[in-house]
Amino acid sequence: MARYRDPNCKLCRREGEKLFLKGSRCFSDKCSFERRSFAPGQHGANMRRKVSGYGLQLREKQKVRRIYGILEKQFHNYFEKAEHVKGITGEILLRLLETRLDNFVYRLGFAPSRKAARHLVRHRHFLVNGKIVDIPSFQLKPHDVVRVKDKSRKLDIIHLALKDAERSADLPWLRLNKAALEGELLENPKRADIPITVSEQLIVELYSK
């Protein structure tokens, strides 16, 4: 399976903002974006290039793709799927990405990052409605319940992530039960309740050319 293997901090520097790809490290003094916020590469520190309309659209698409850890072909498939659903295409695209199993595990606070969440899902540490699901892109539906498998309930990575994160506190579309180590998708998230700063309309304009 193809996947990104280069340093994650380069992605934040390229987009010019923190994408929070490395969990608690992003909130510490070790965050490389705090020390080198300019673009990566030999001339990154001196780059003063005017960005075109296409460049703005491309950067917005790349930012969303990198936040959710999606490769180009898979991201395009999500966009095509969103186009065929009644409603605002950009908002539906974000909804599809937010209701992926790996993202939901991250939003619940069971993993320090989406990358860690994918790793945990692939290693069969979670149940969806009582059945093991090891596909990170598994699409959740309202009222689906995600629970940590009994044999995985003592994993340090899960308890440390729950201790450090309060990501689900202000998200009305999910319910977290820390004692039971489970969460429920109450409804499909609305755009106003998705905590990422992106202009999804620019992505729609990019793919509509």
C-alpha cells in the first residue's frame, strides 16, 4: 500500500501552518514548525512568490489531503463521491473525511494523531457495532458505535492520548464514554462543527476546471 514516508513536519512548513500531524509533539517546544516556519528546501526561507488563483486552490486541496492523510487518487475518489450526493459538495467532502473510522478514532481521543489512529485500526484494536474492523477508510453512519477491543483496553497509547486530548469536548456530533472506551457517531457532522480551517469551495473550484 502506498503511503507518505517523509518527515511530517515538512508538510506543515509547506502549507505555512500547523496541521497537527504528530500529536502532542505539535504542542511542545520540539515542534519544528515553531523553529522553522518557512517552506522546506534550499530556498524556502527566502521564497517570496506571488500565489496565483490556481496556486491557492491547489494549496487548499493539499492542506486538506495532508490533514486527513489521504493520497491523491483516494482524495479524488472522495470528491467524485461527494459530487453525486445532494447538497453542498465541499461540505459533503469534509463530512465523508470526518466520518472515516481512523479520523473518528482520533476525534474521540483514542489516538494522538490520525496516523496513529490508522495504525491502531489496521492492527484490529477497534470494534464497530461489535465487529472488528481493520479498514481505516471504513465509512461510519449515524448511530454506529466504535469501541476499543477488550484485549486492547490496557494499551498505553490509548490512555495517554485520552489524558492529553479533549478533542471531543466541543463536537456535538459524537458521544464519548471514557469509562467504556467507546464512542458513538450521533449524526453526520455539519460544516460549522468540523474544527478545521480550510476553504473547501476552493477545492470544488479546482476540480471543476
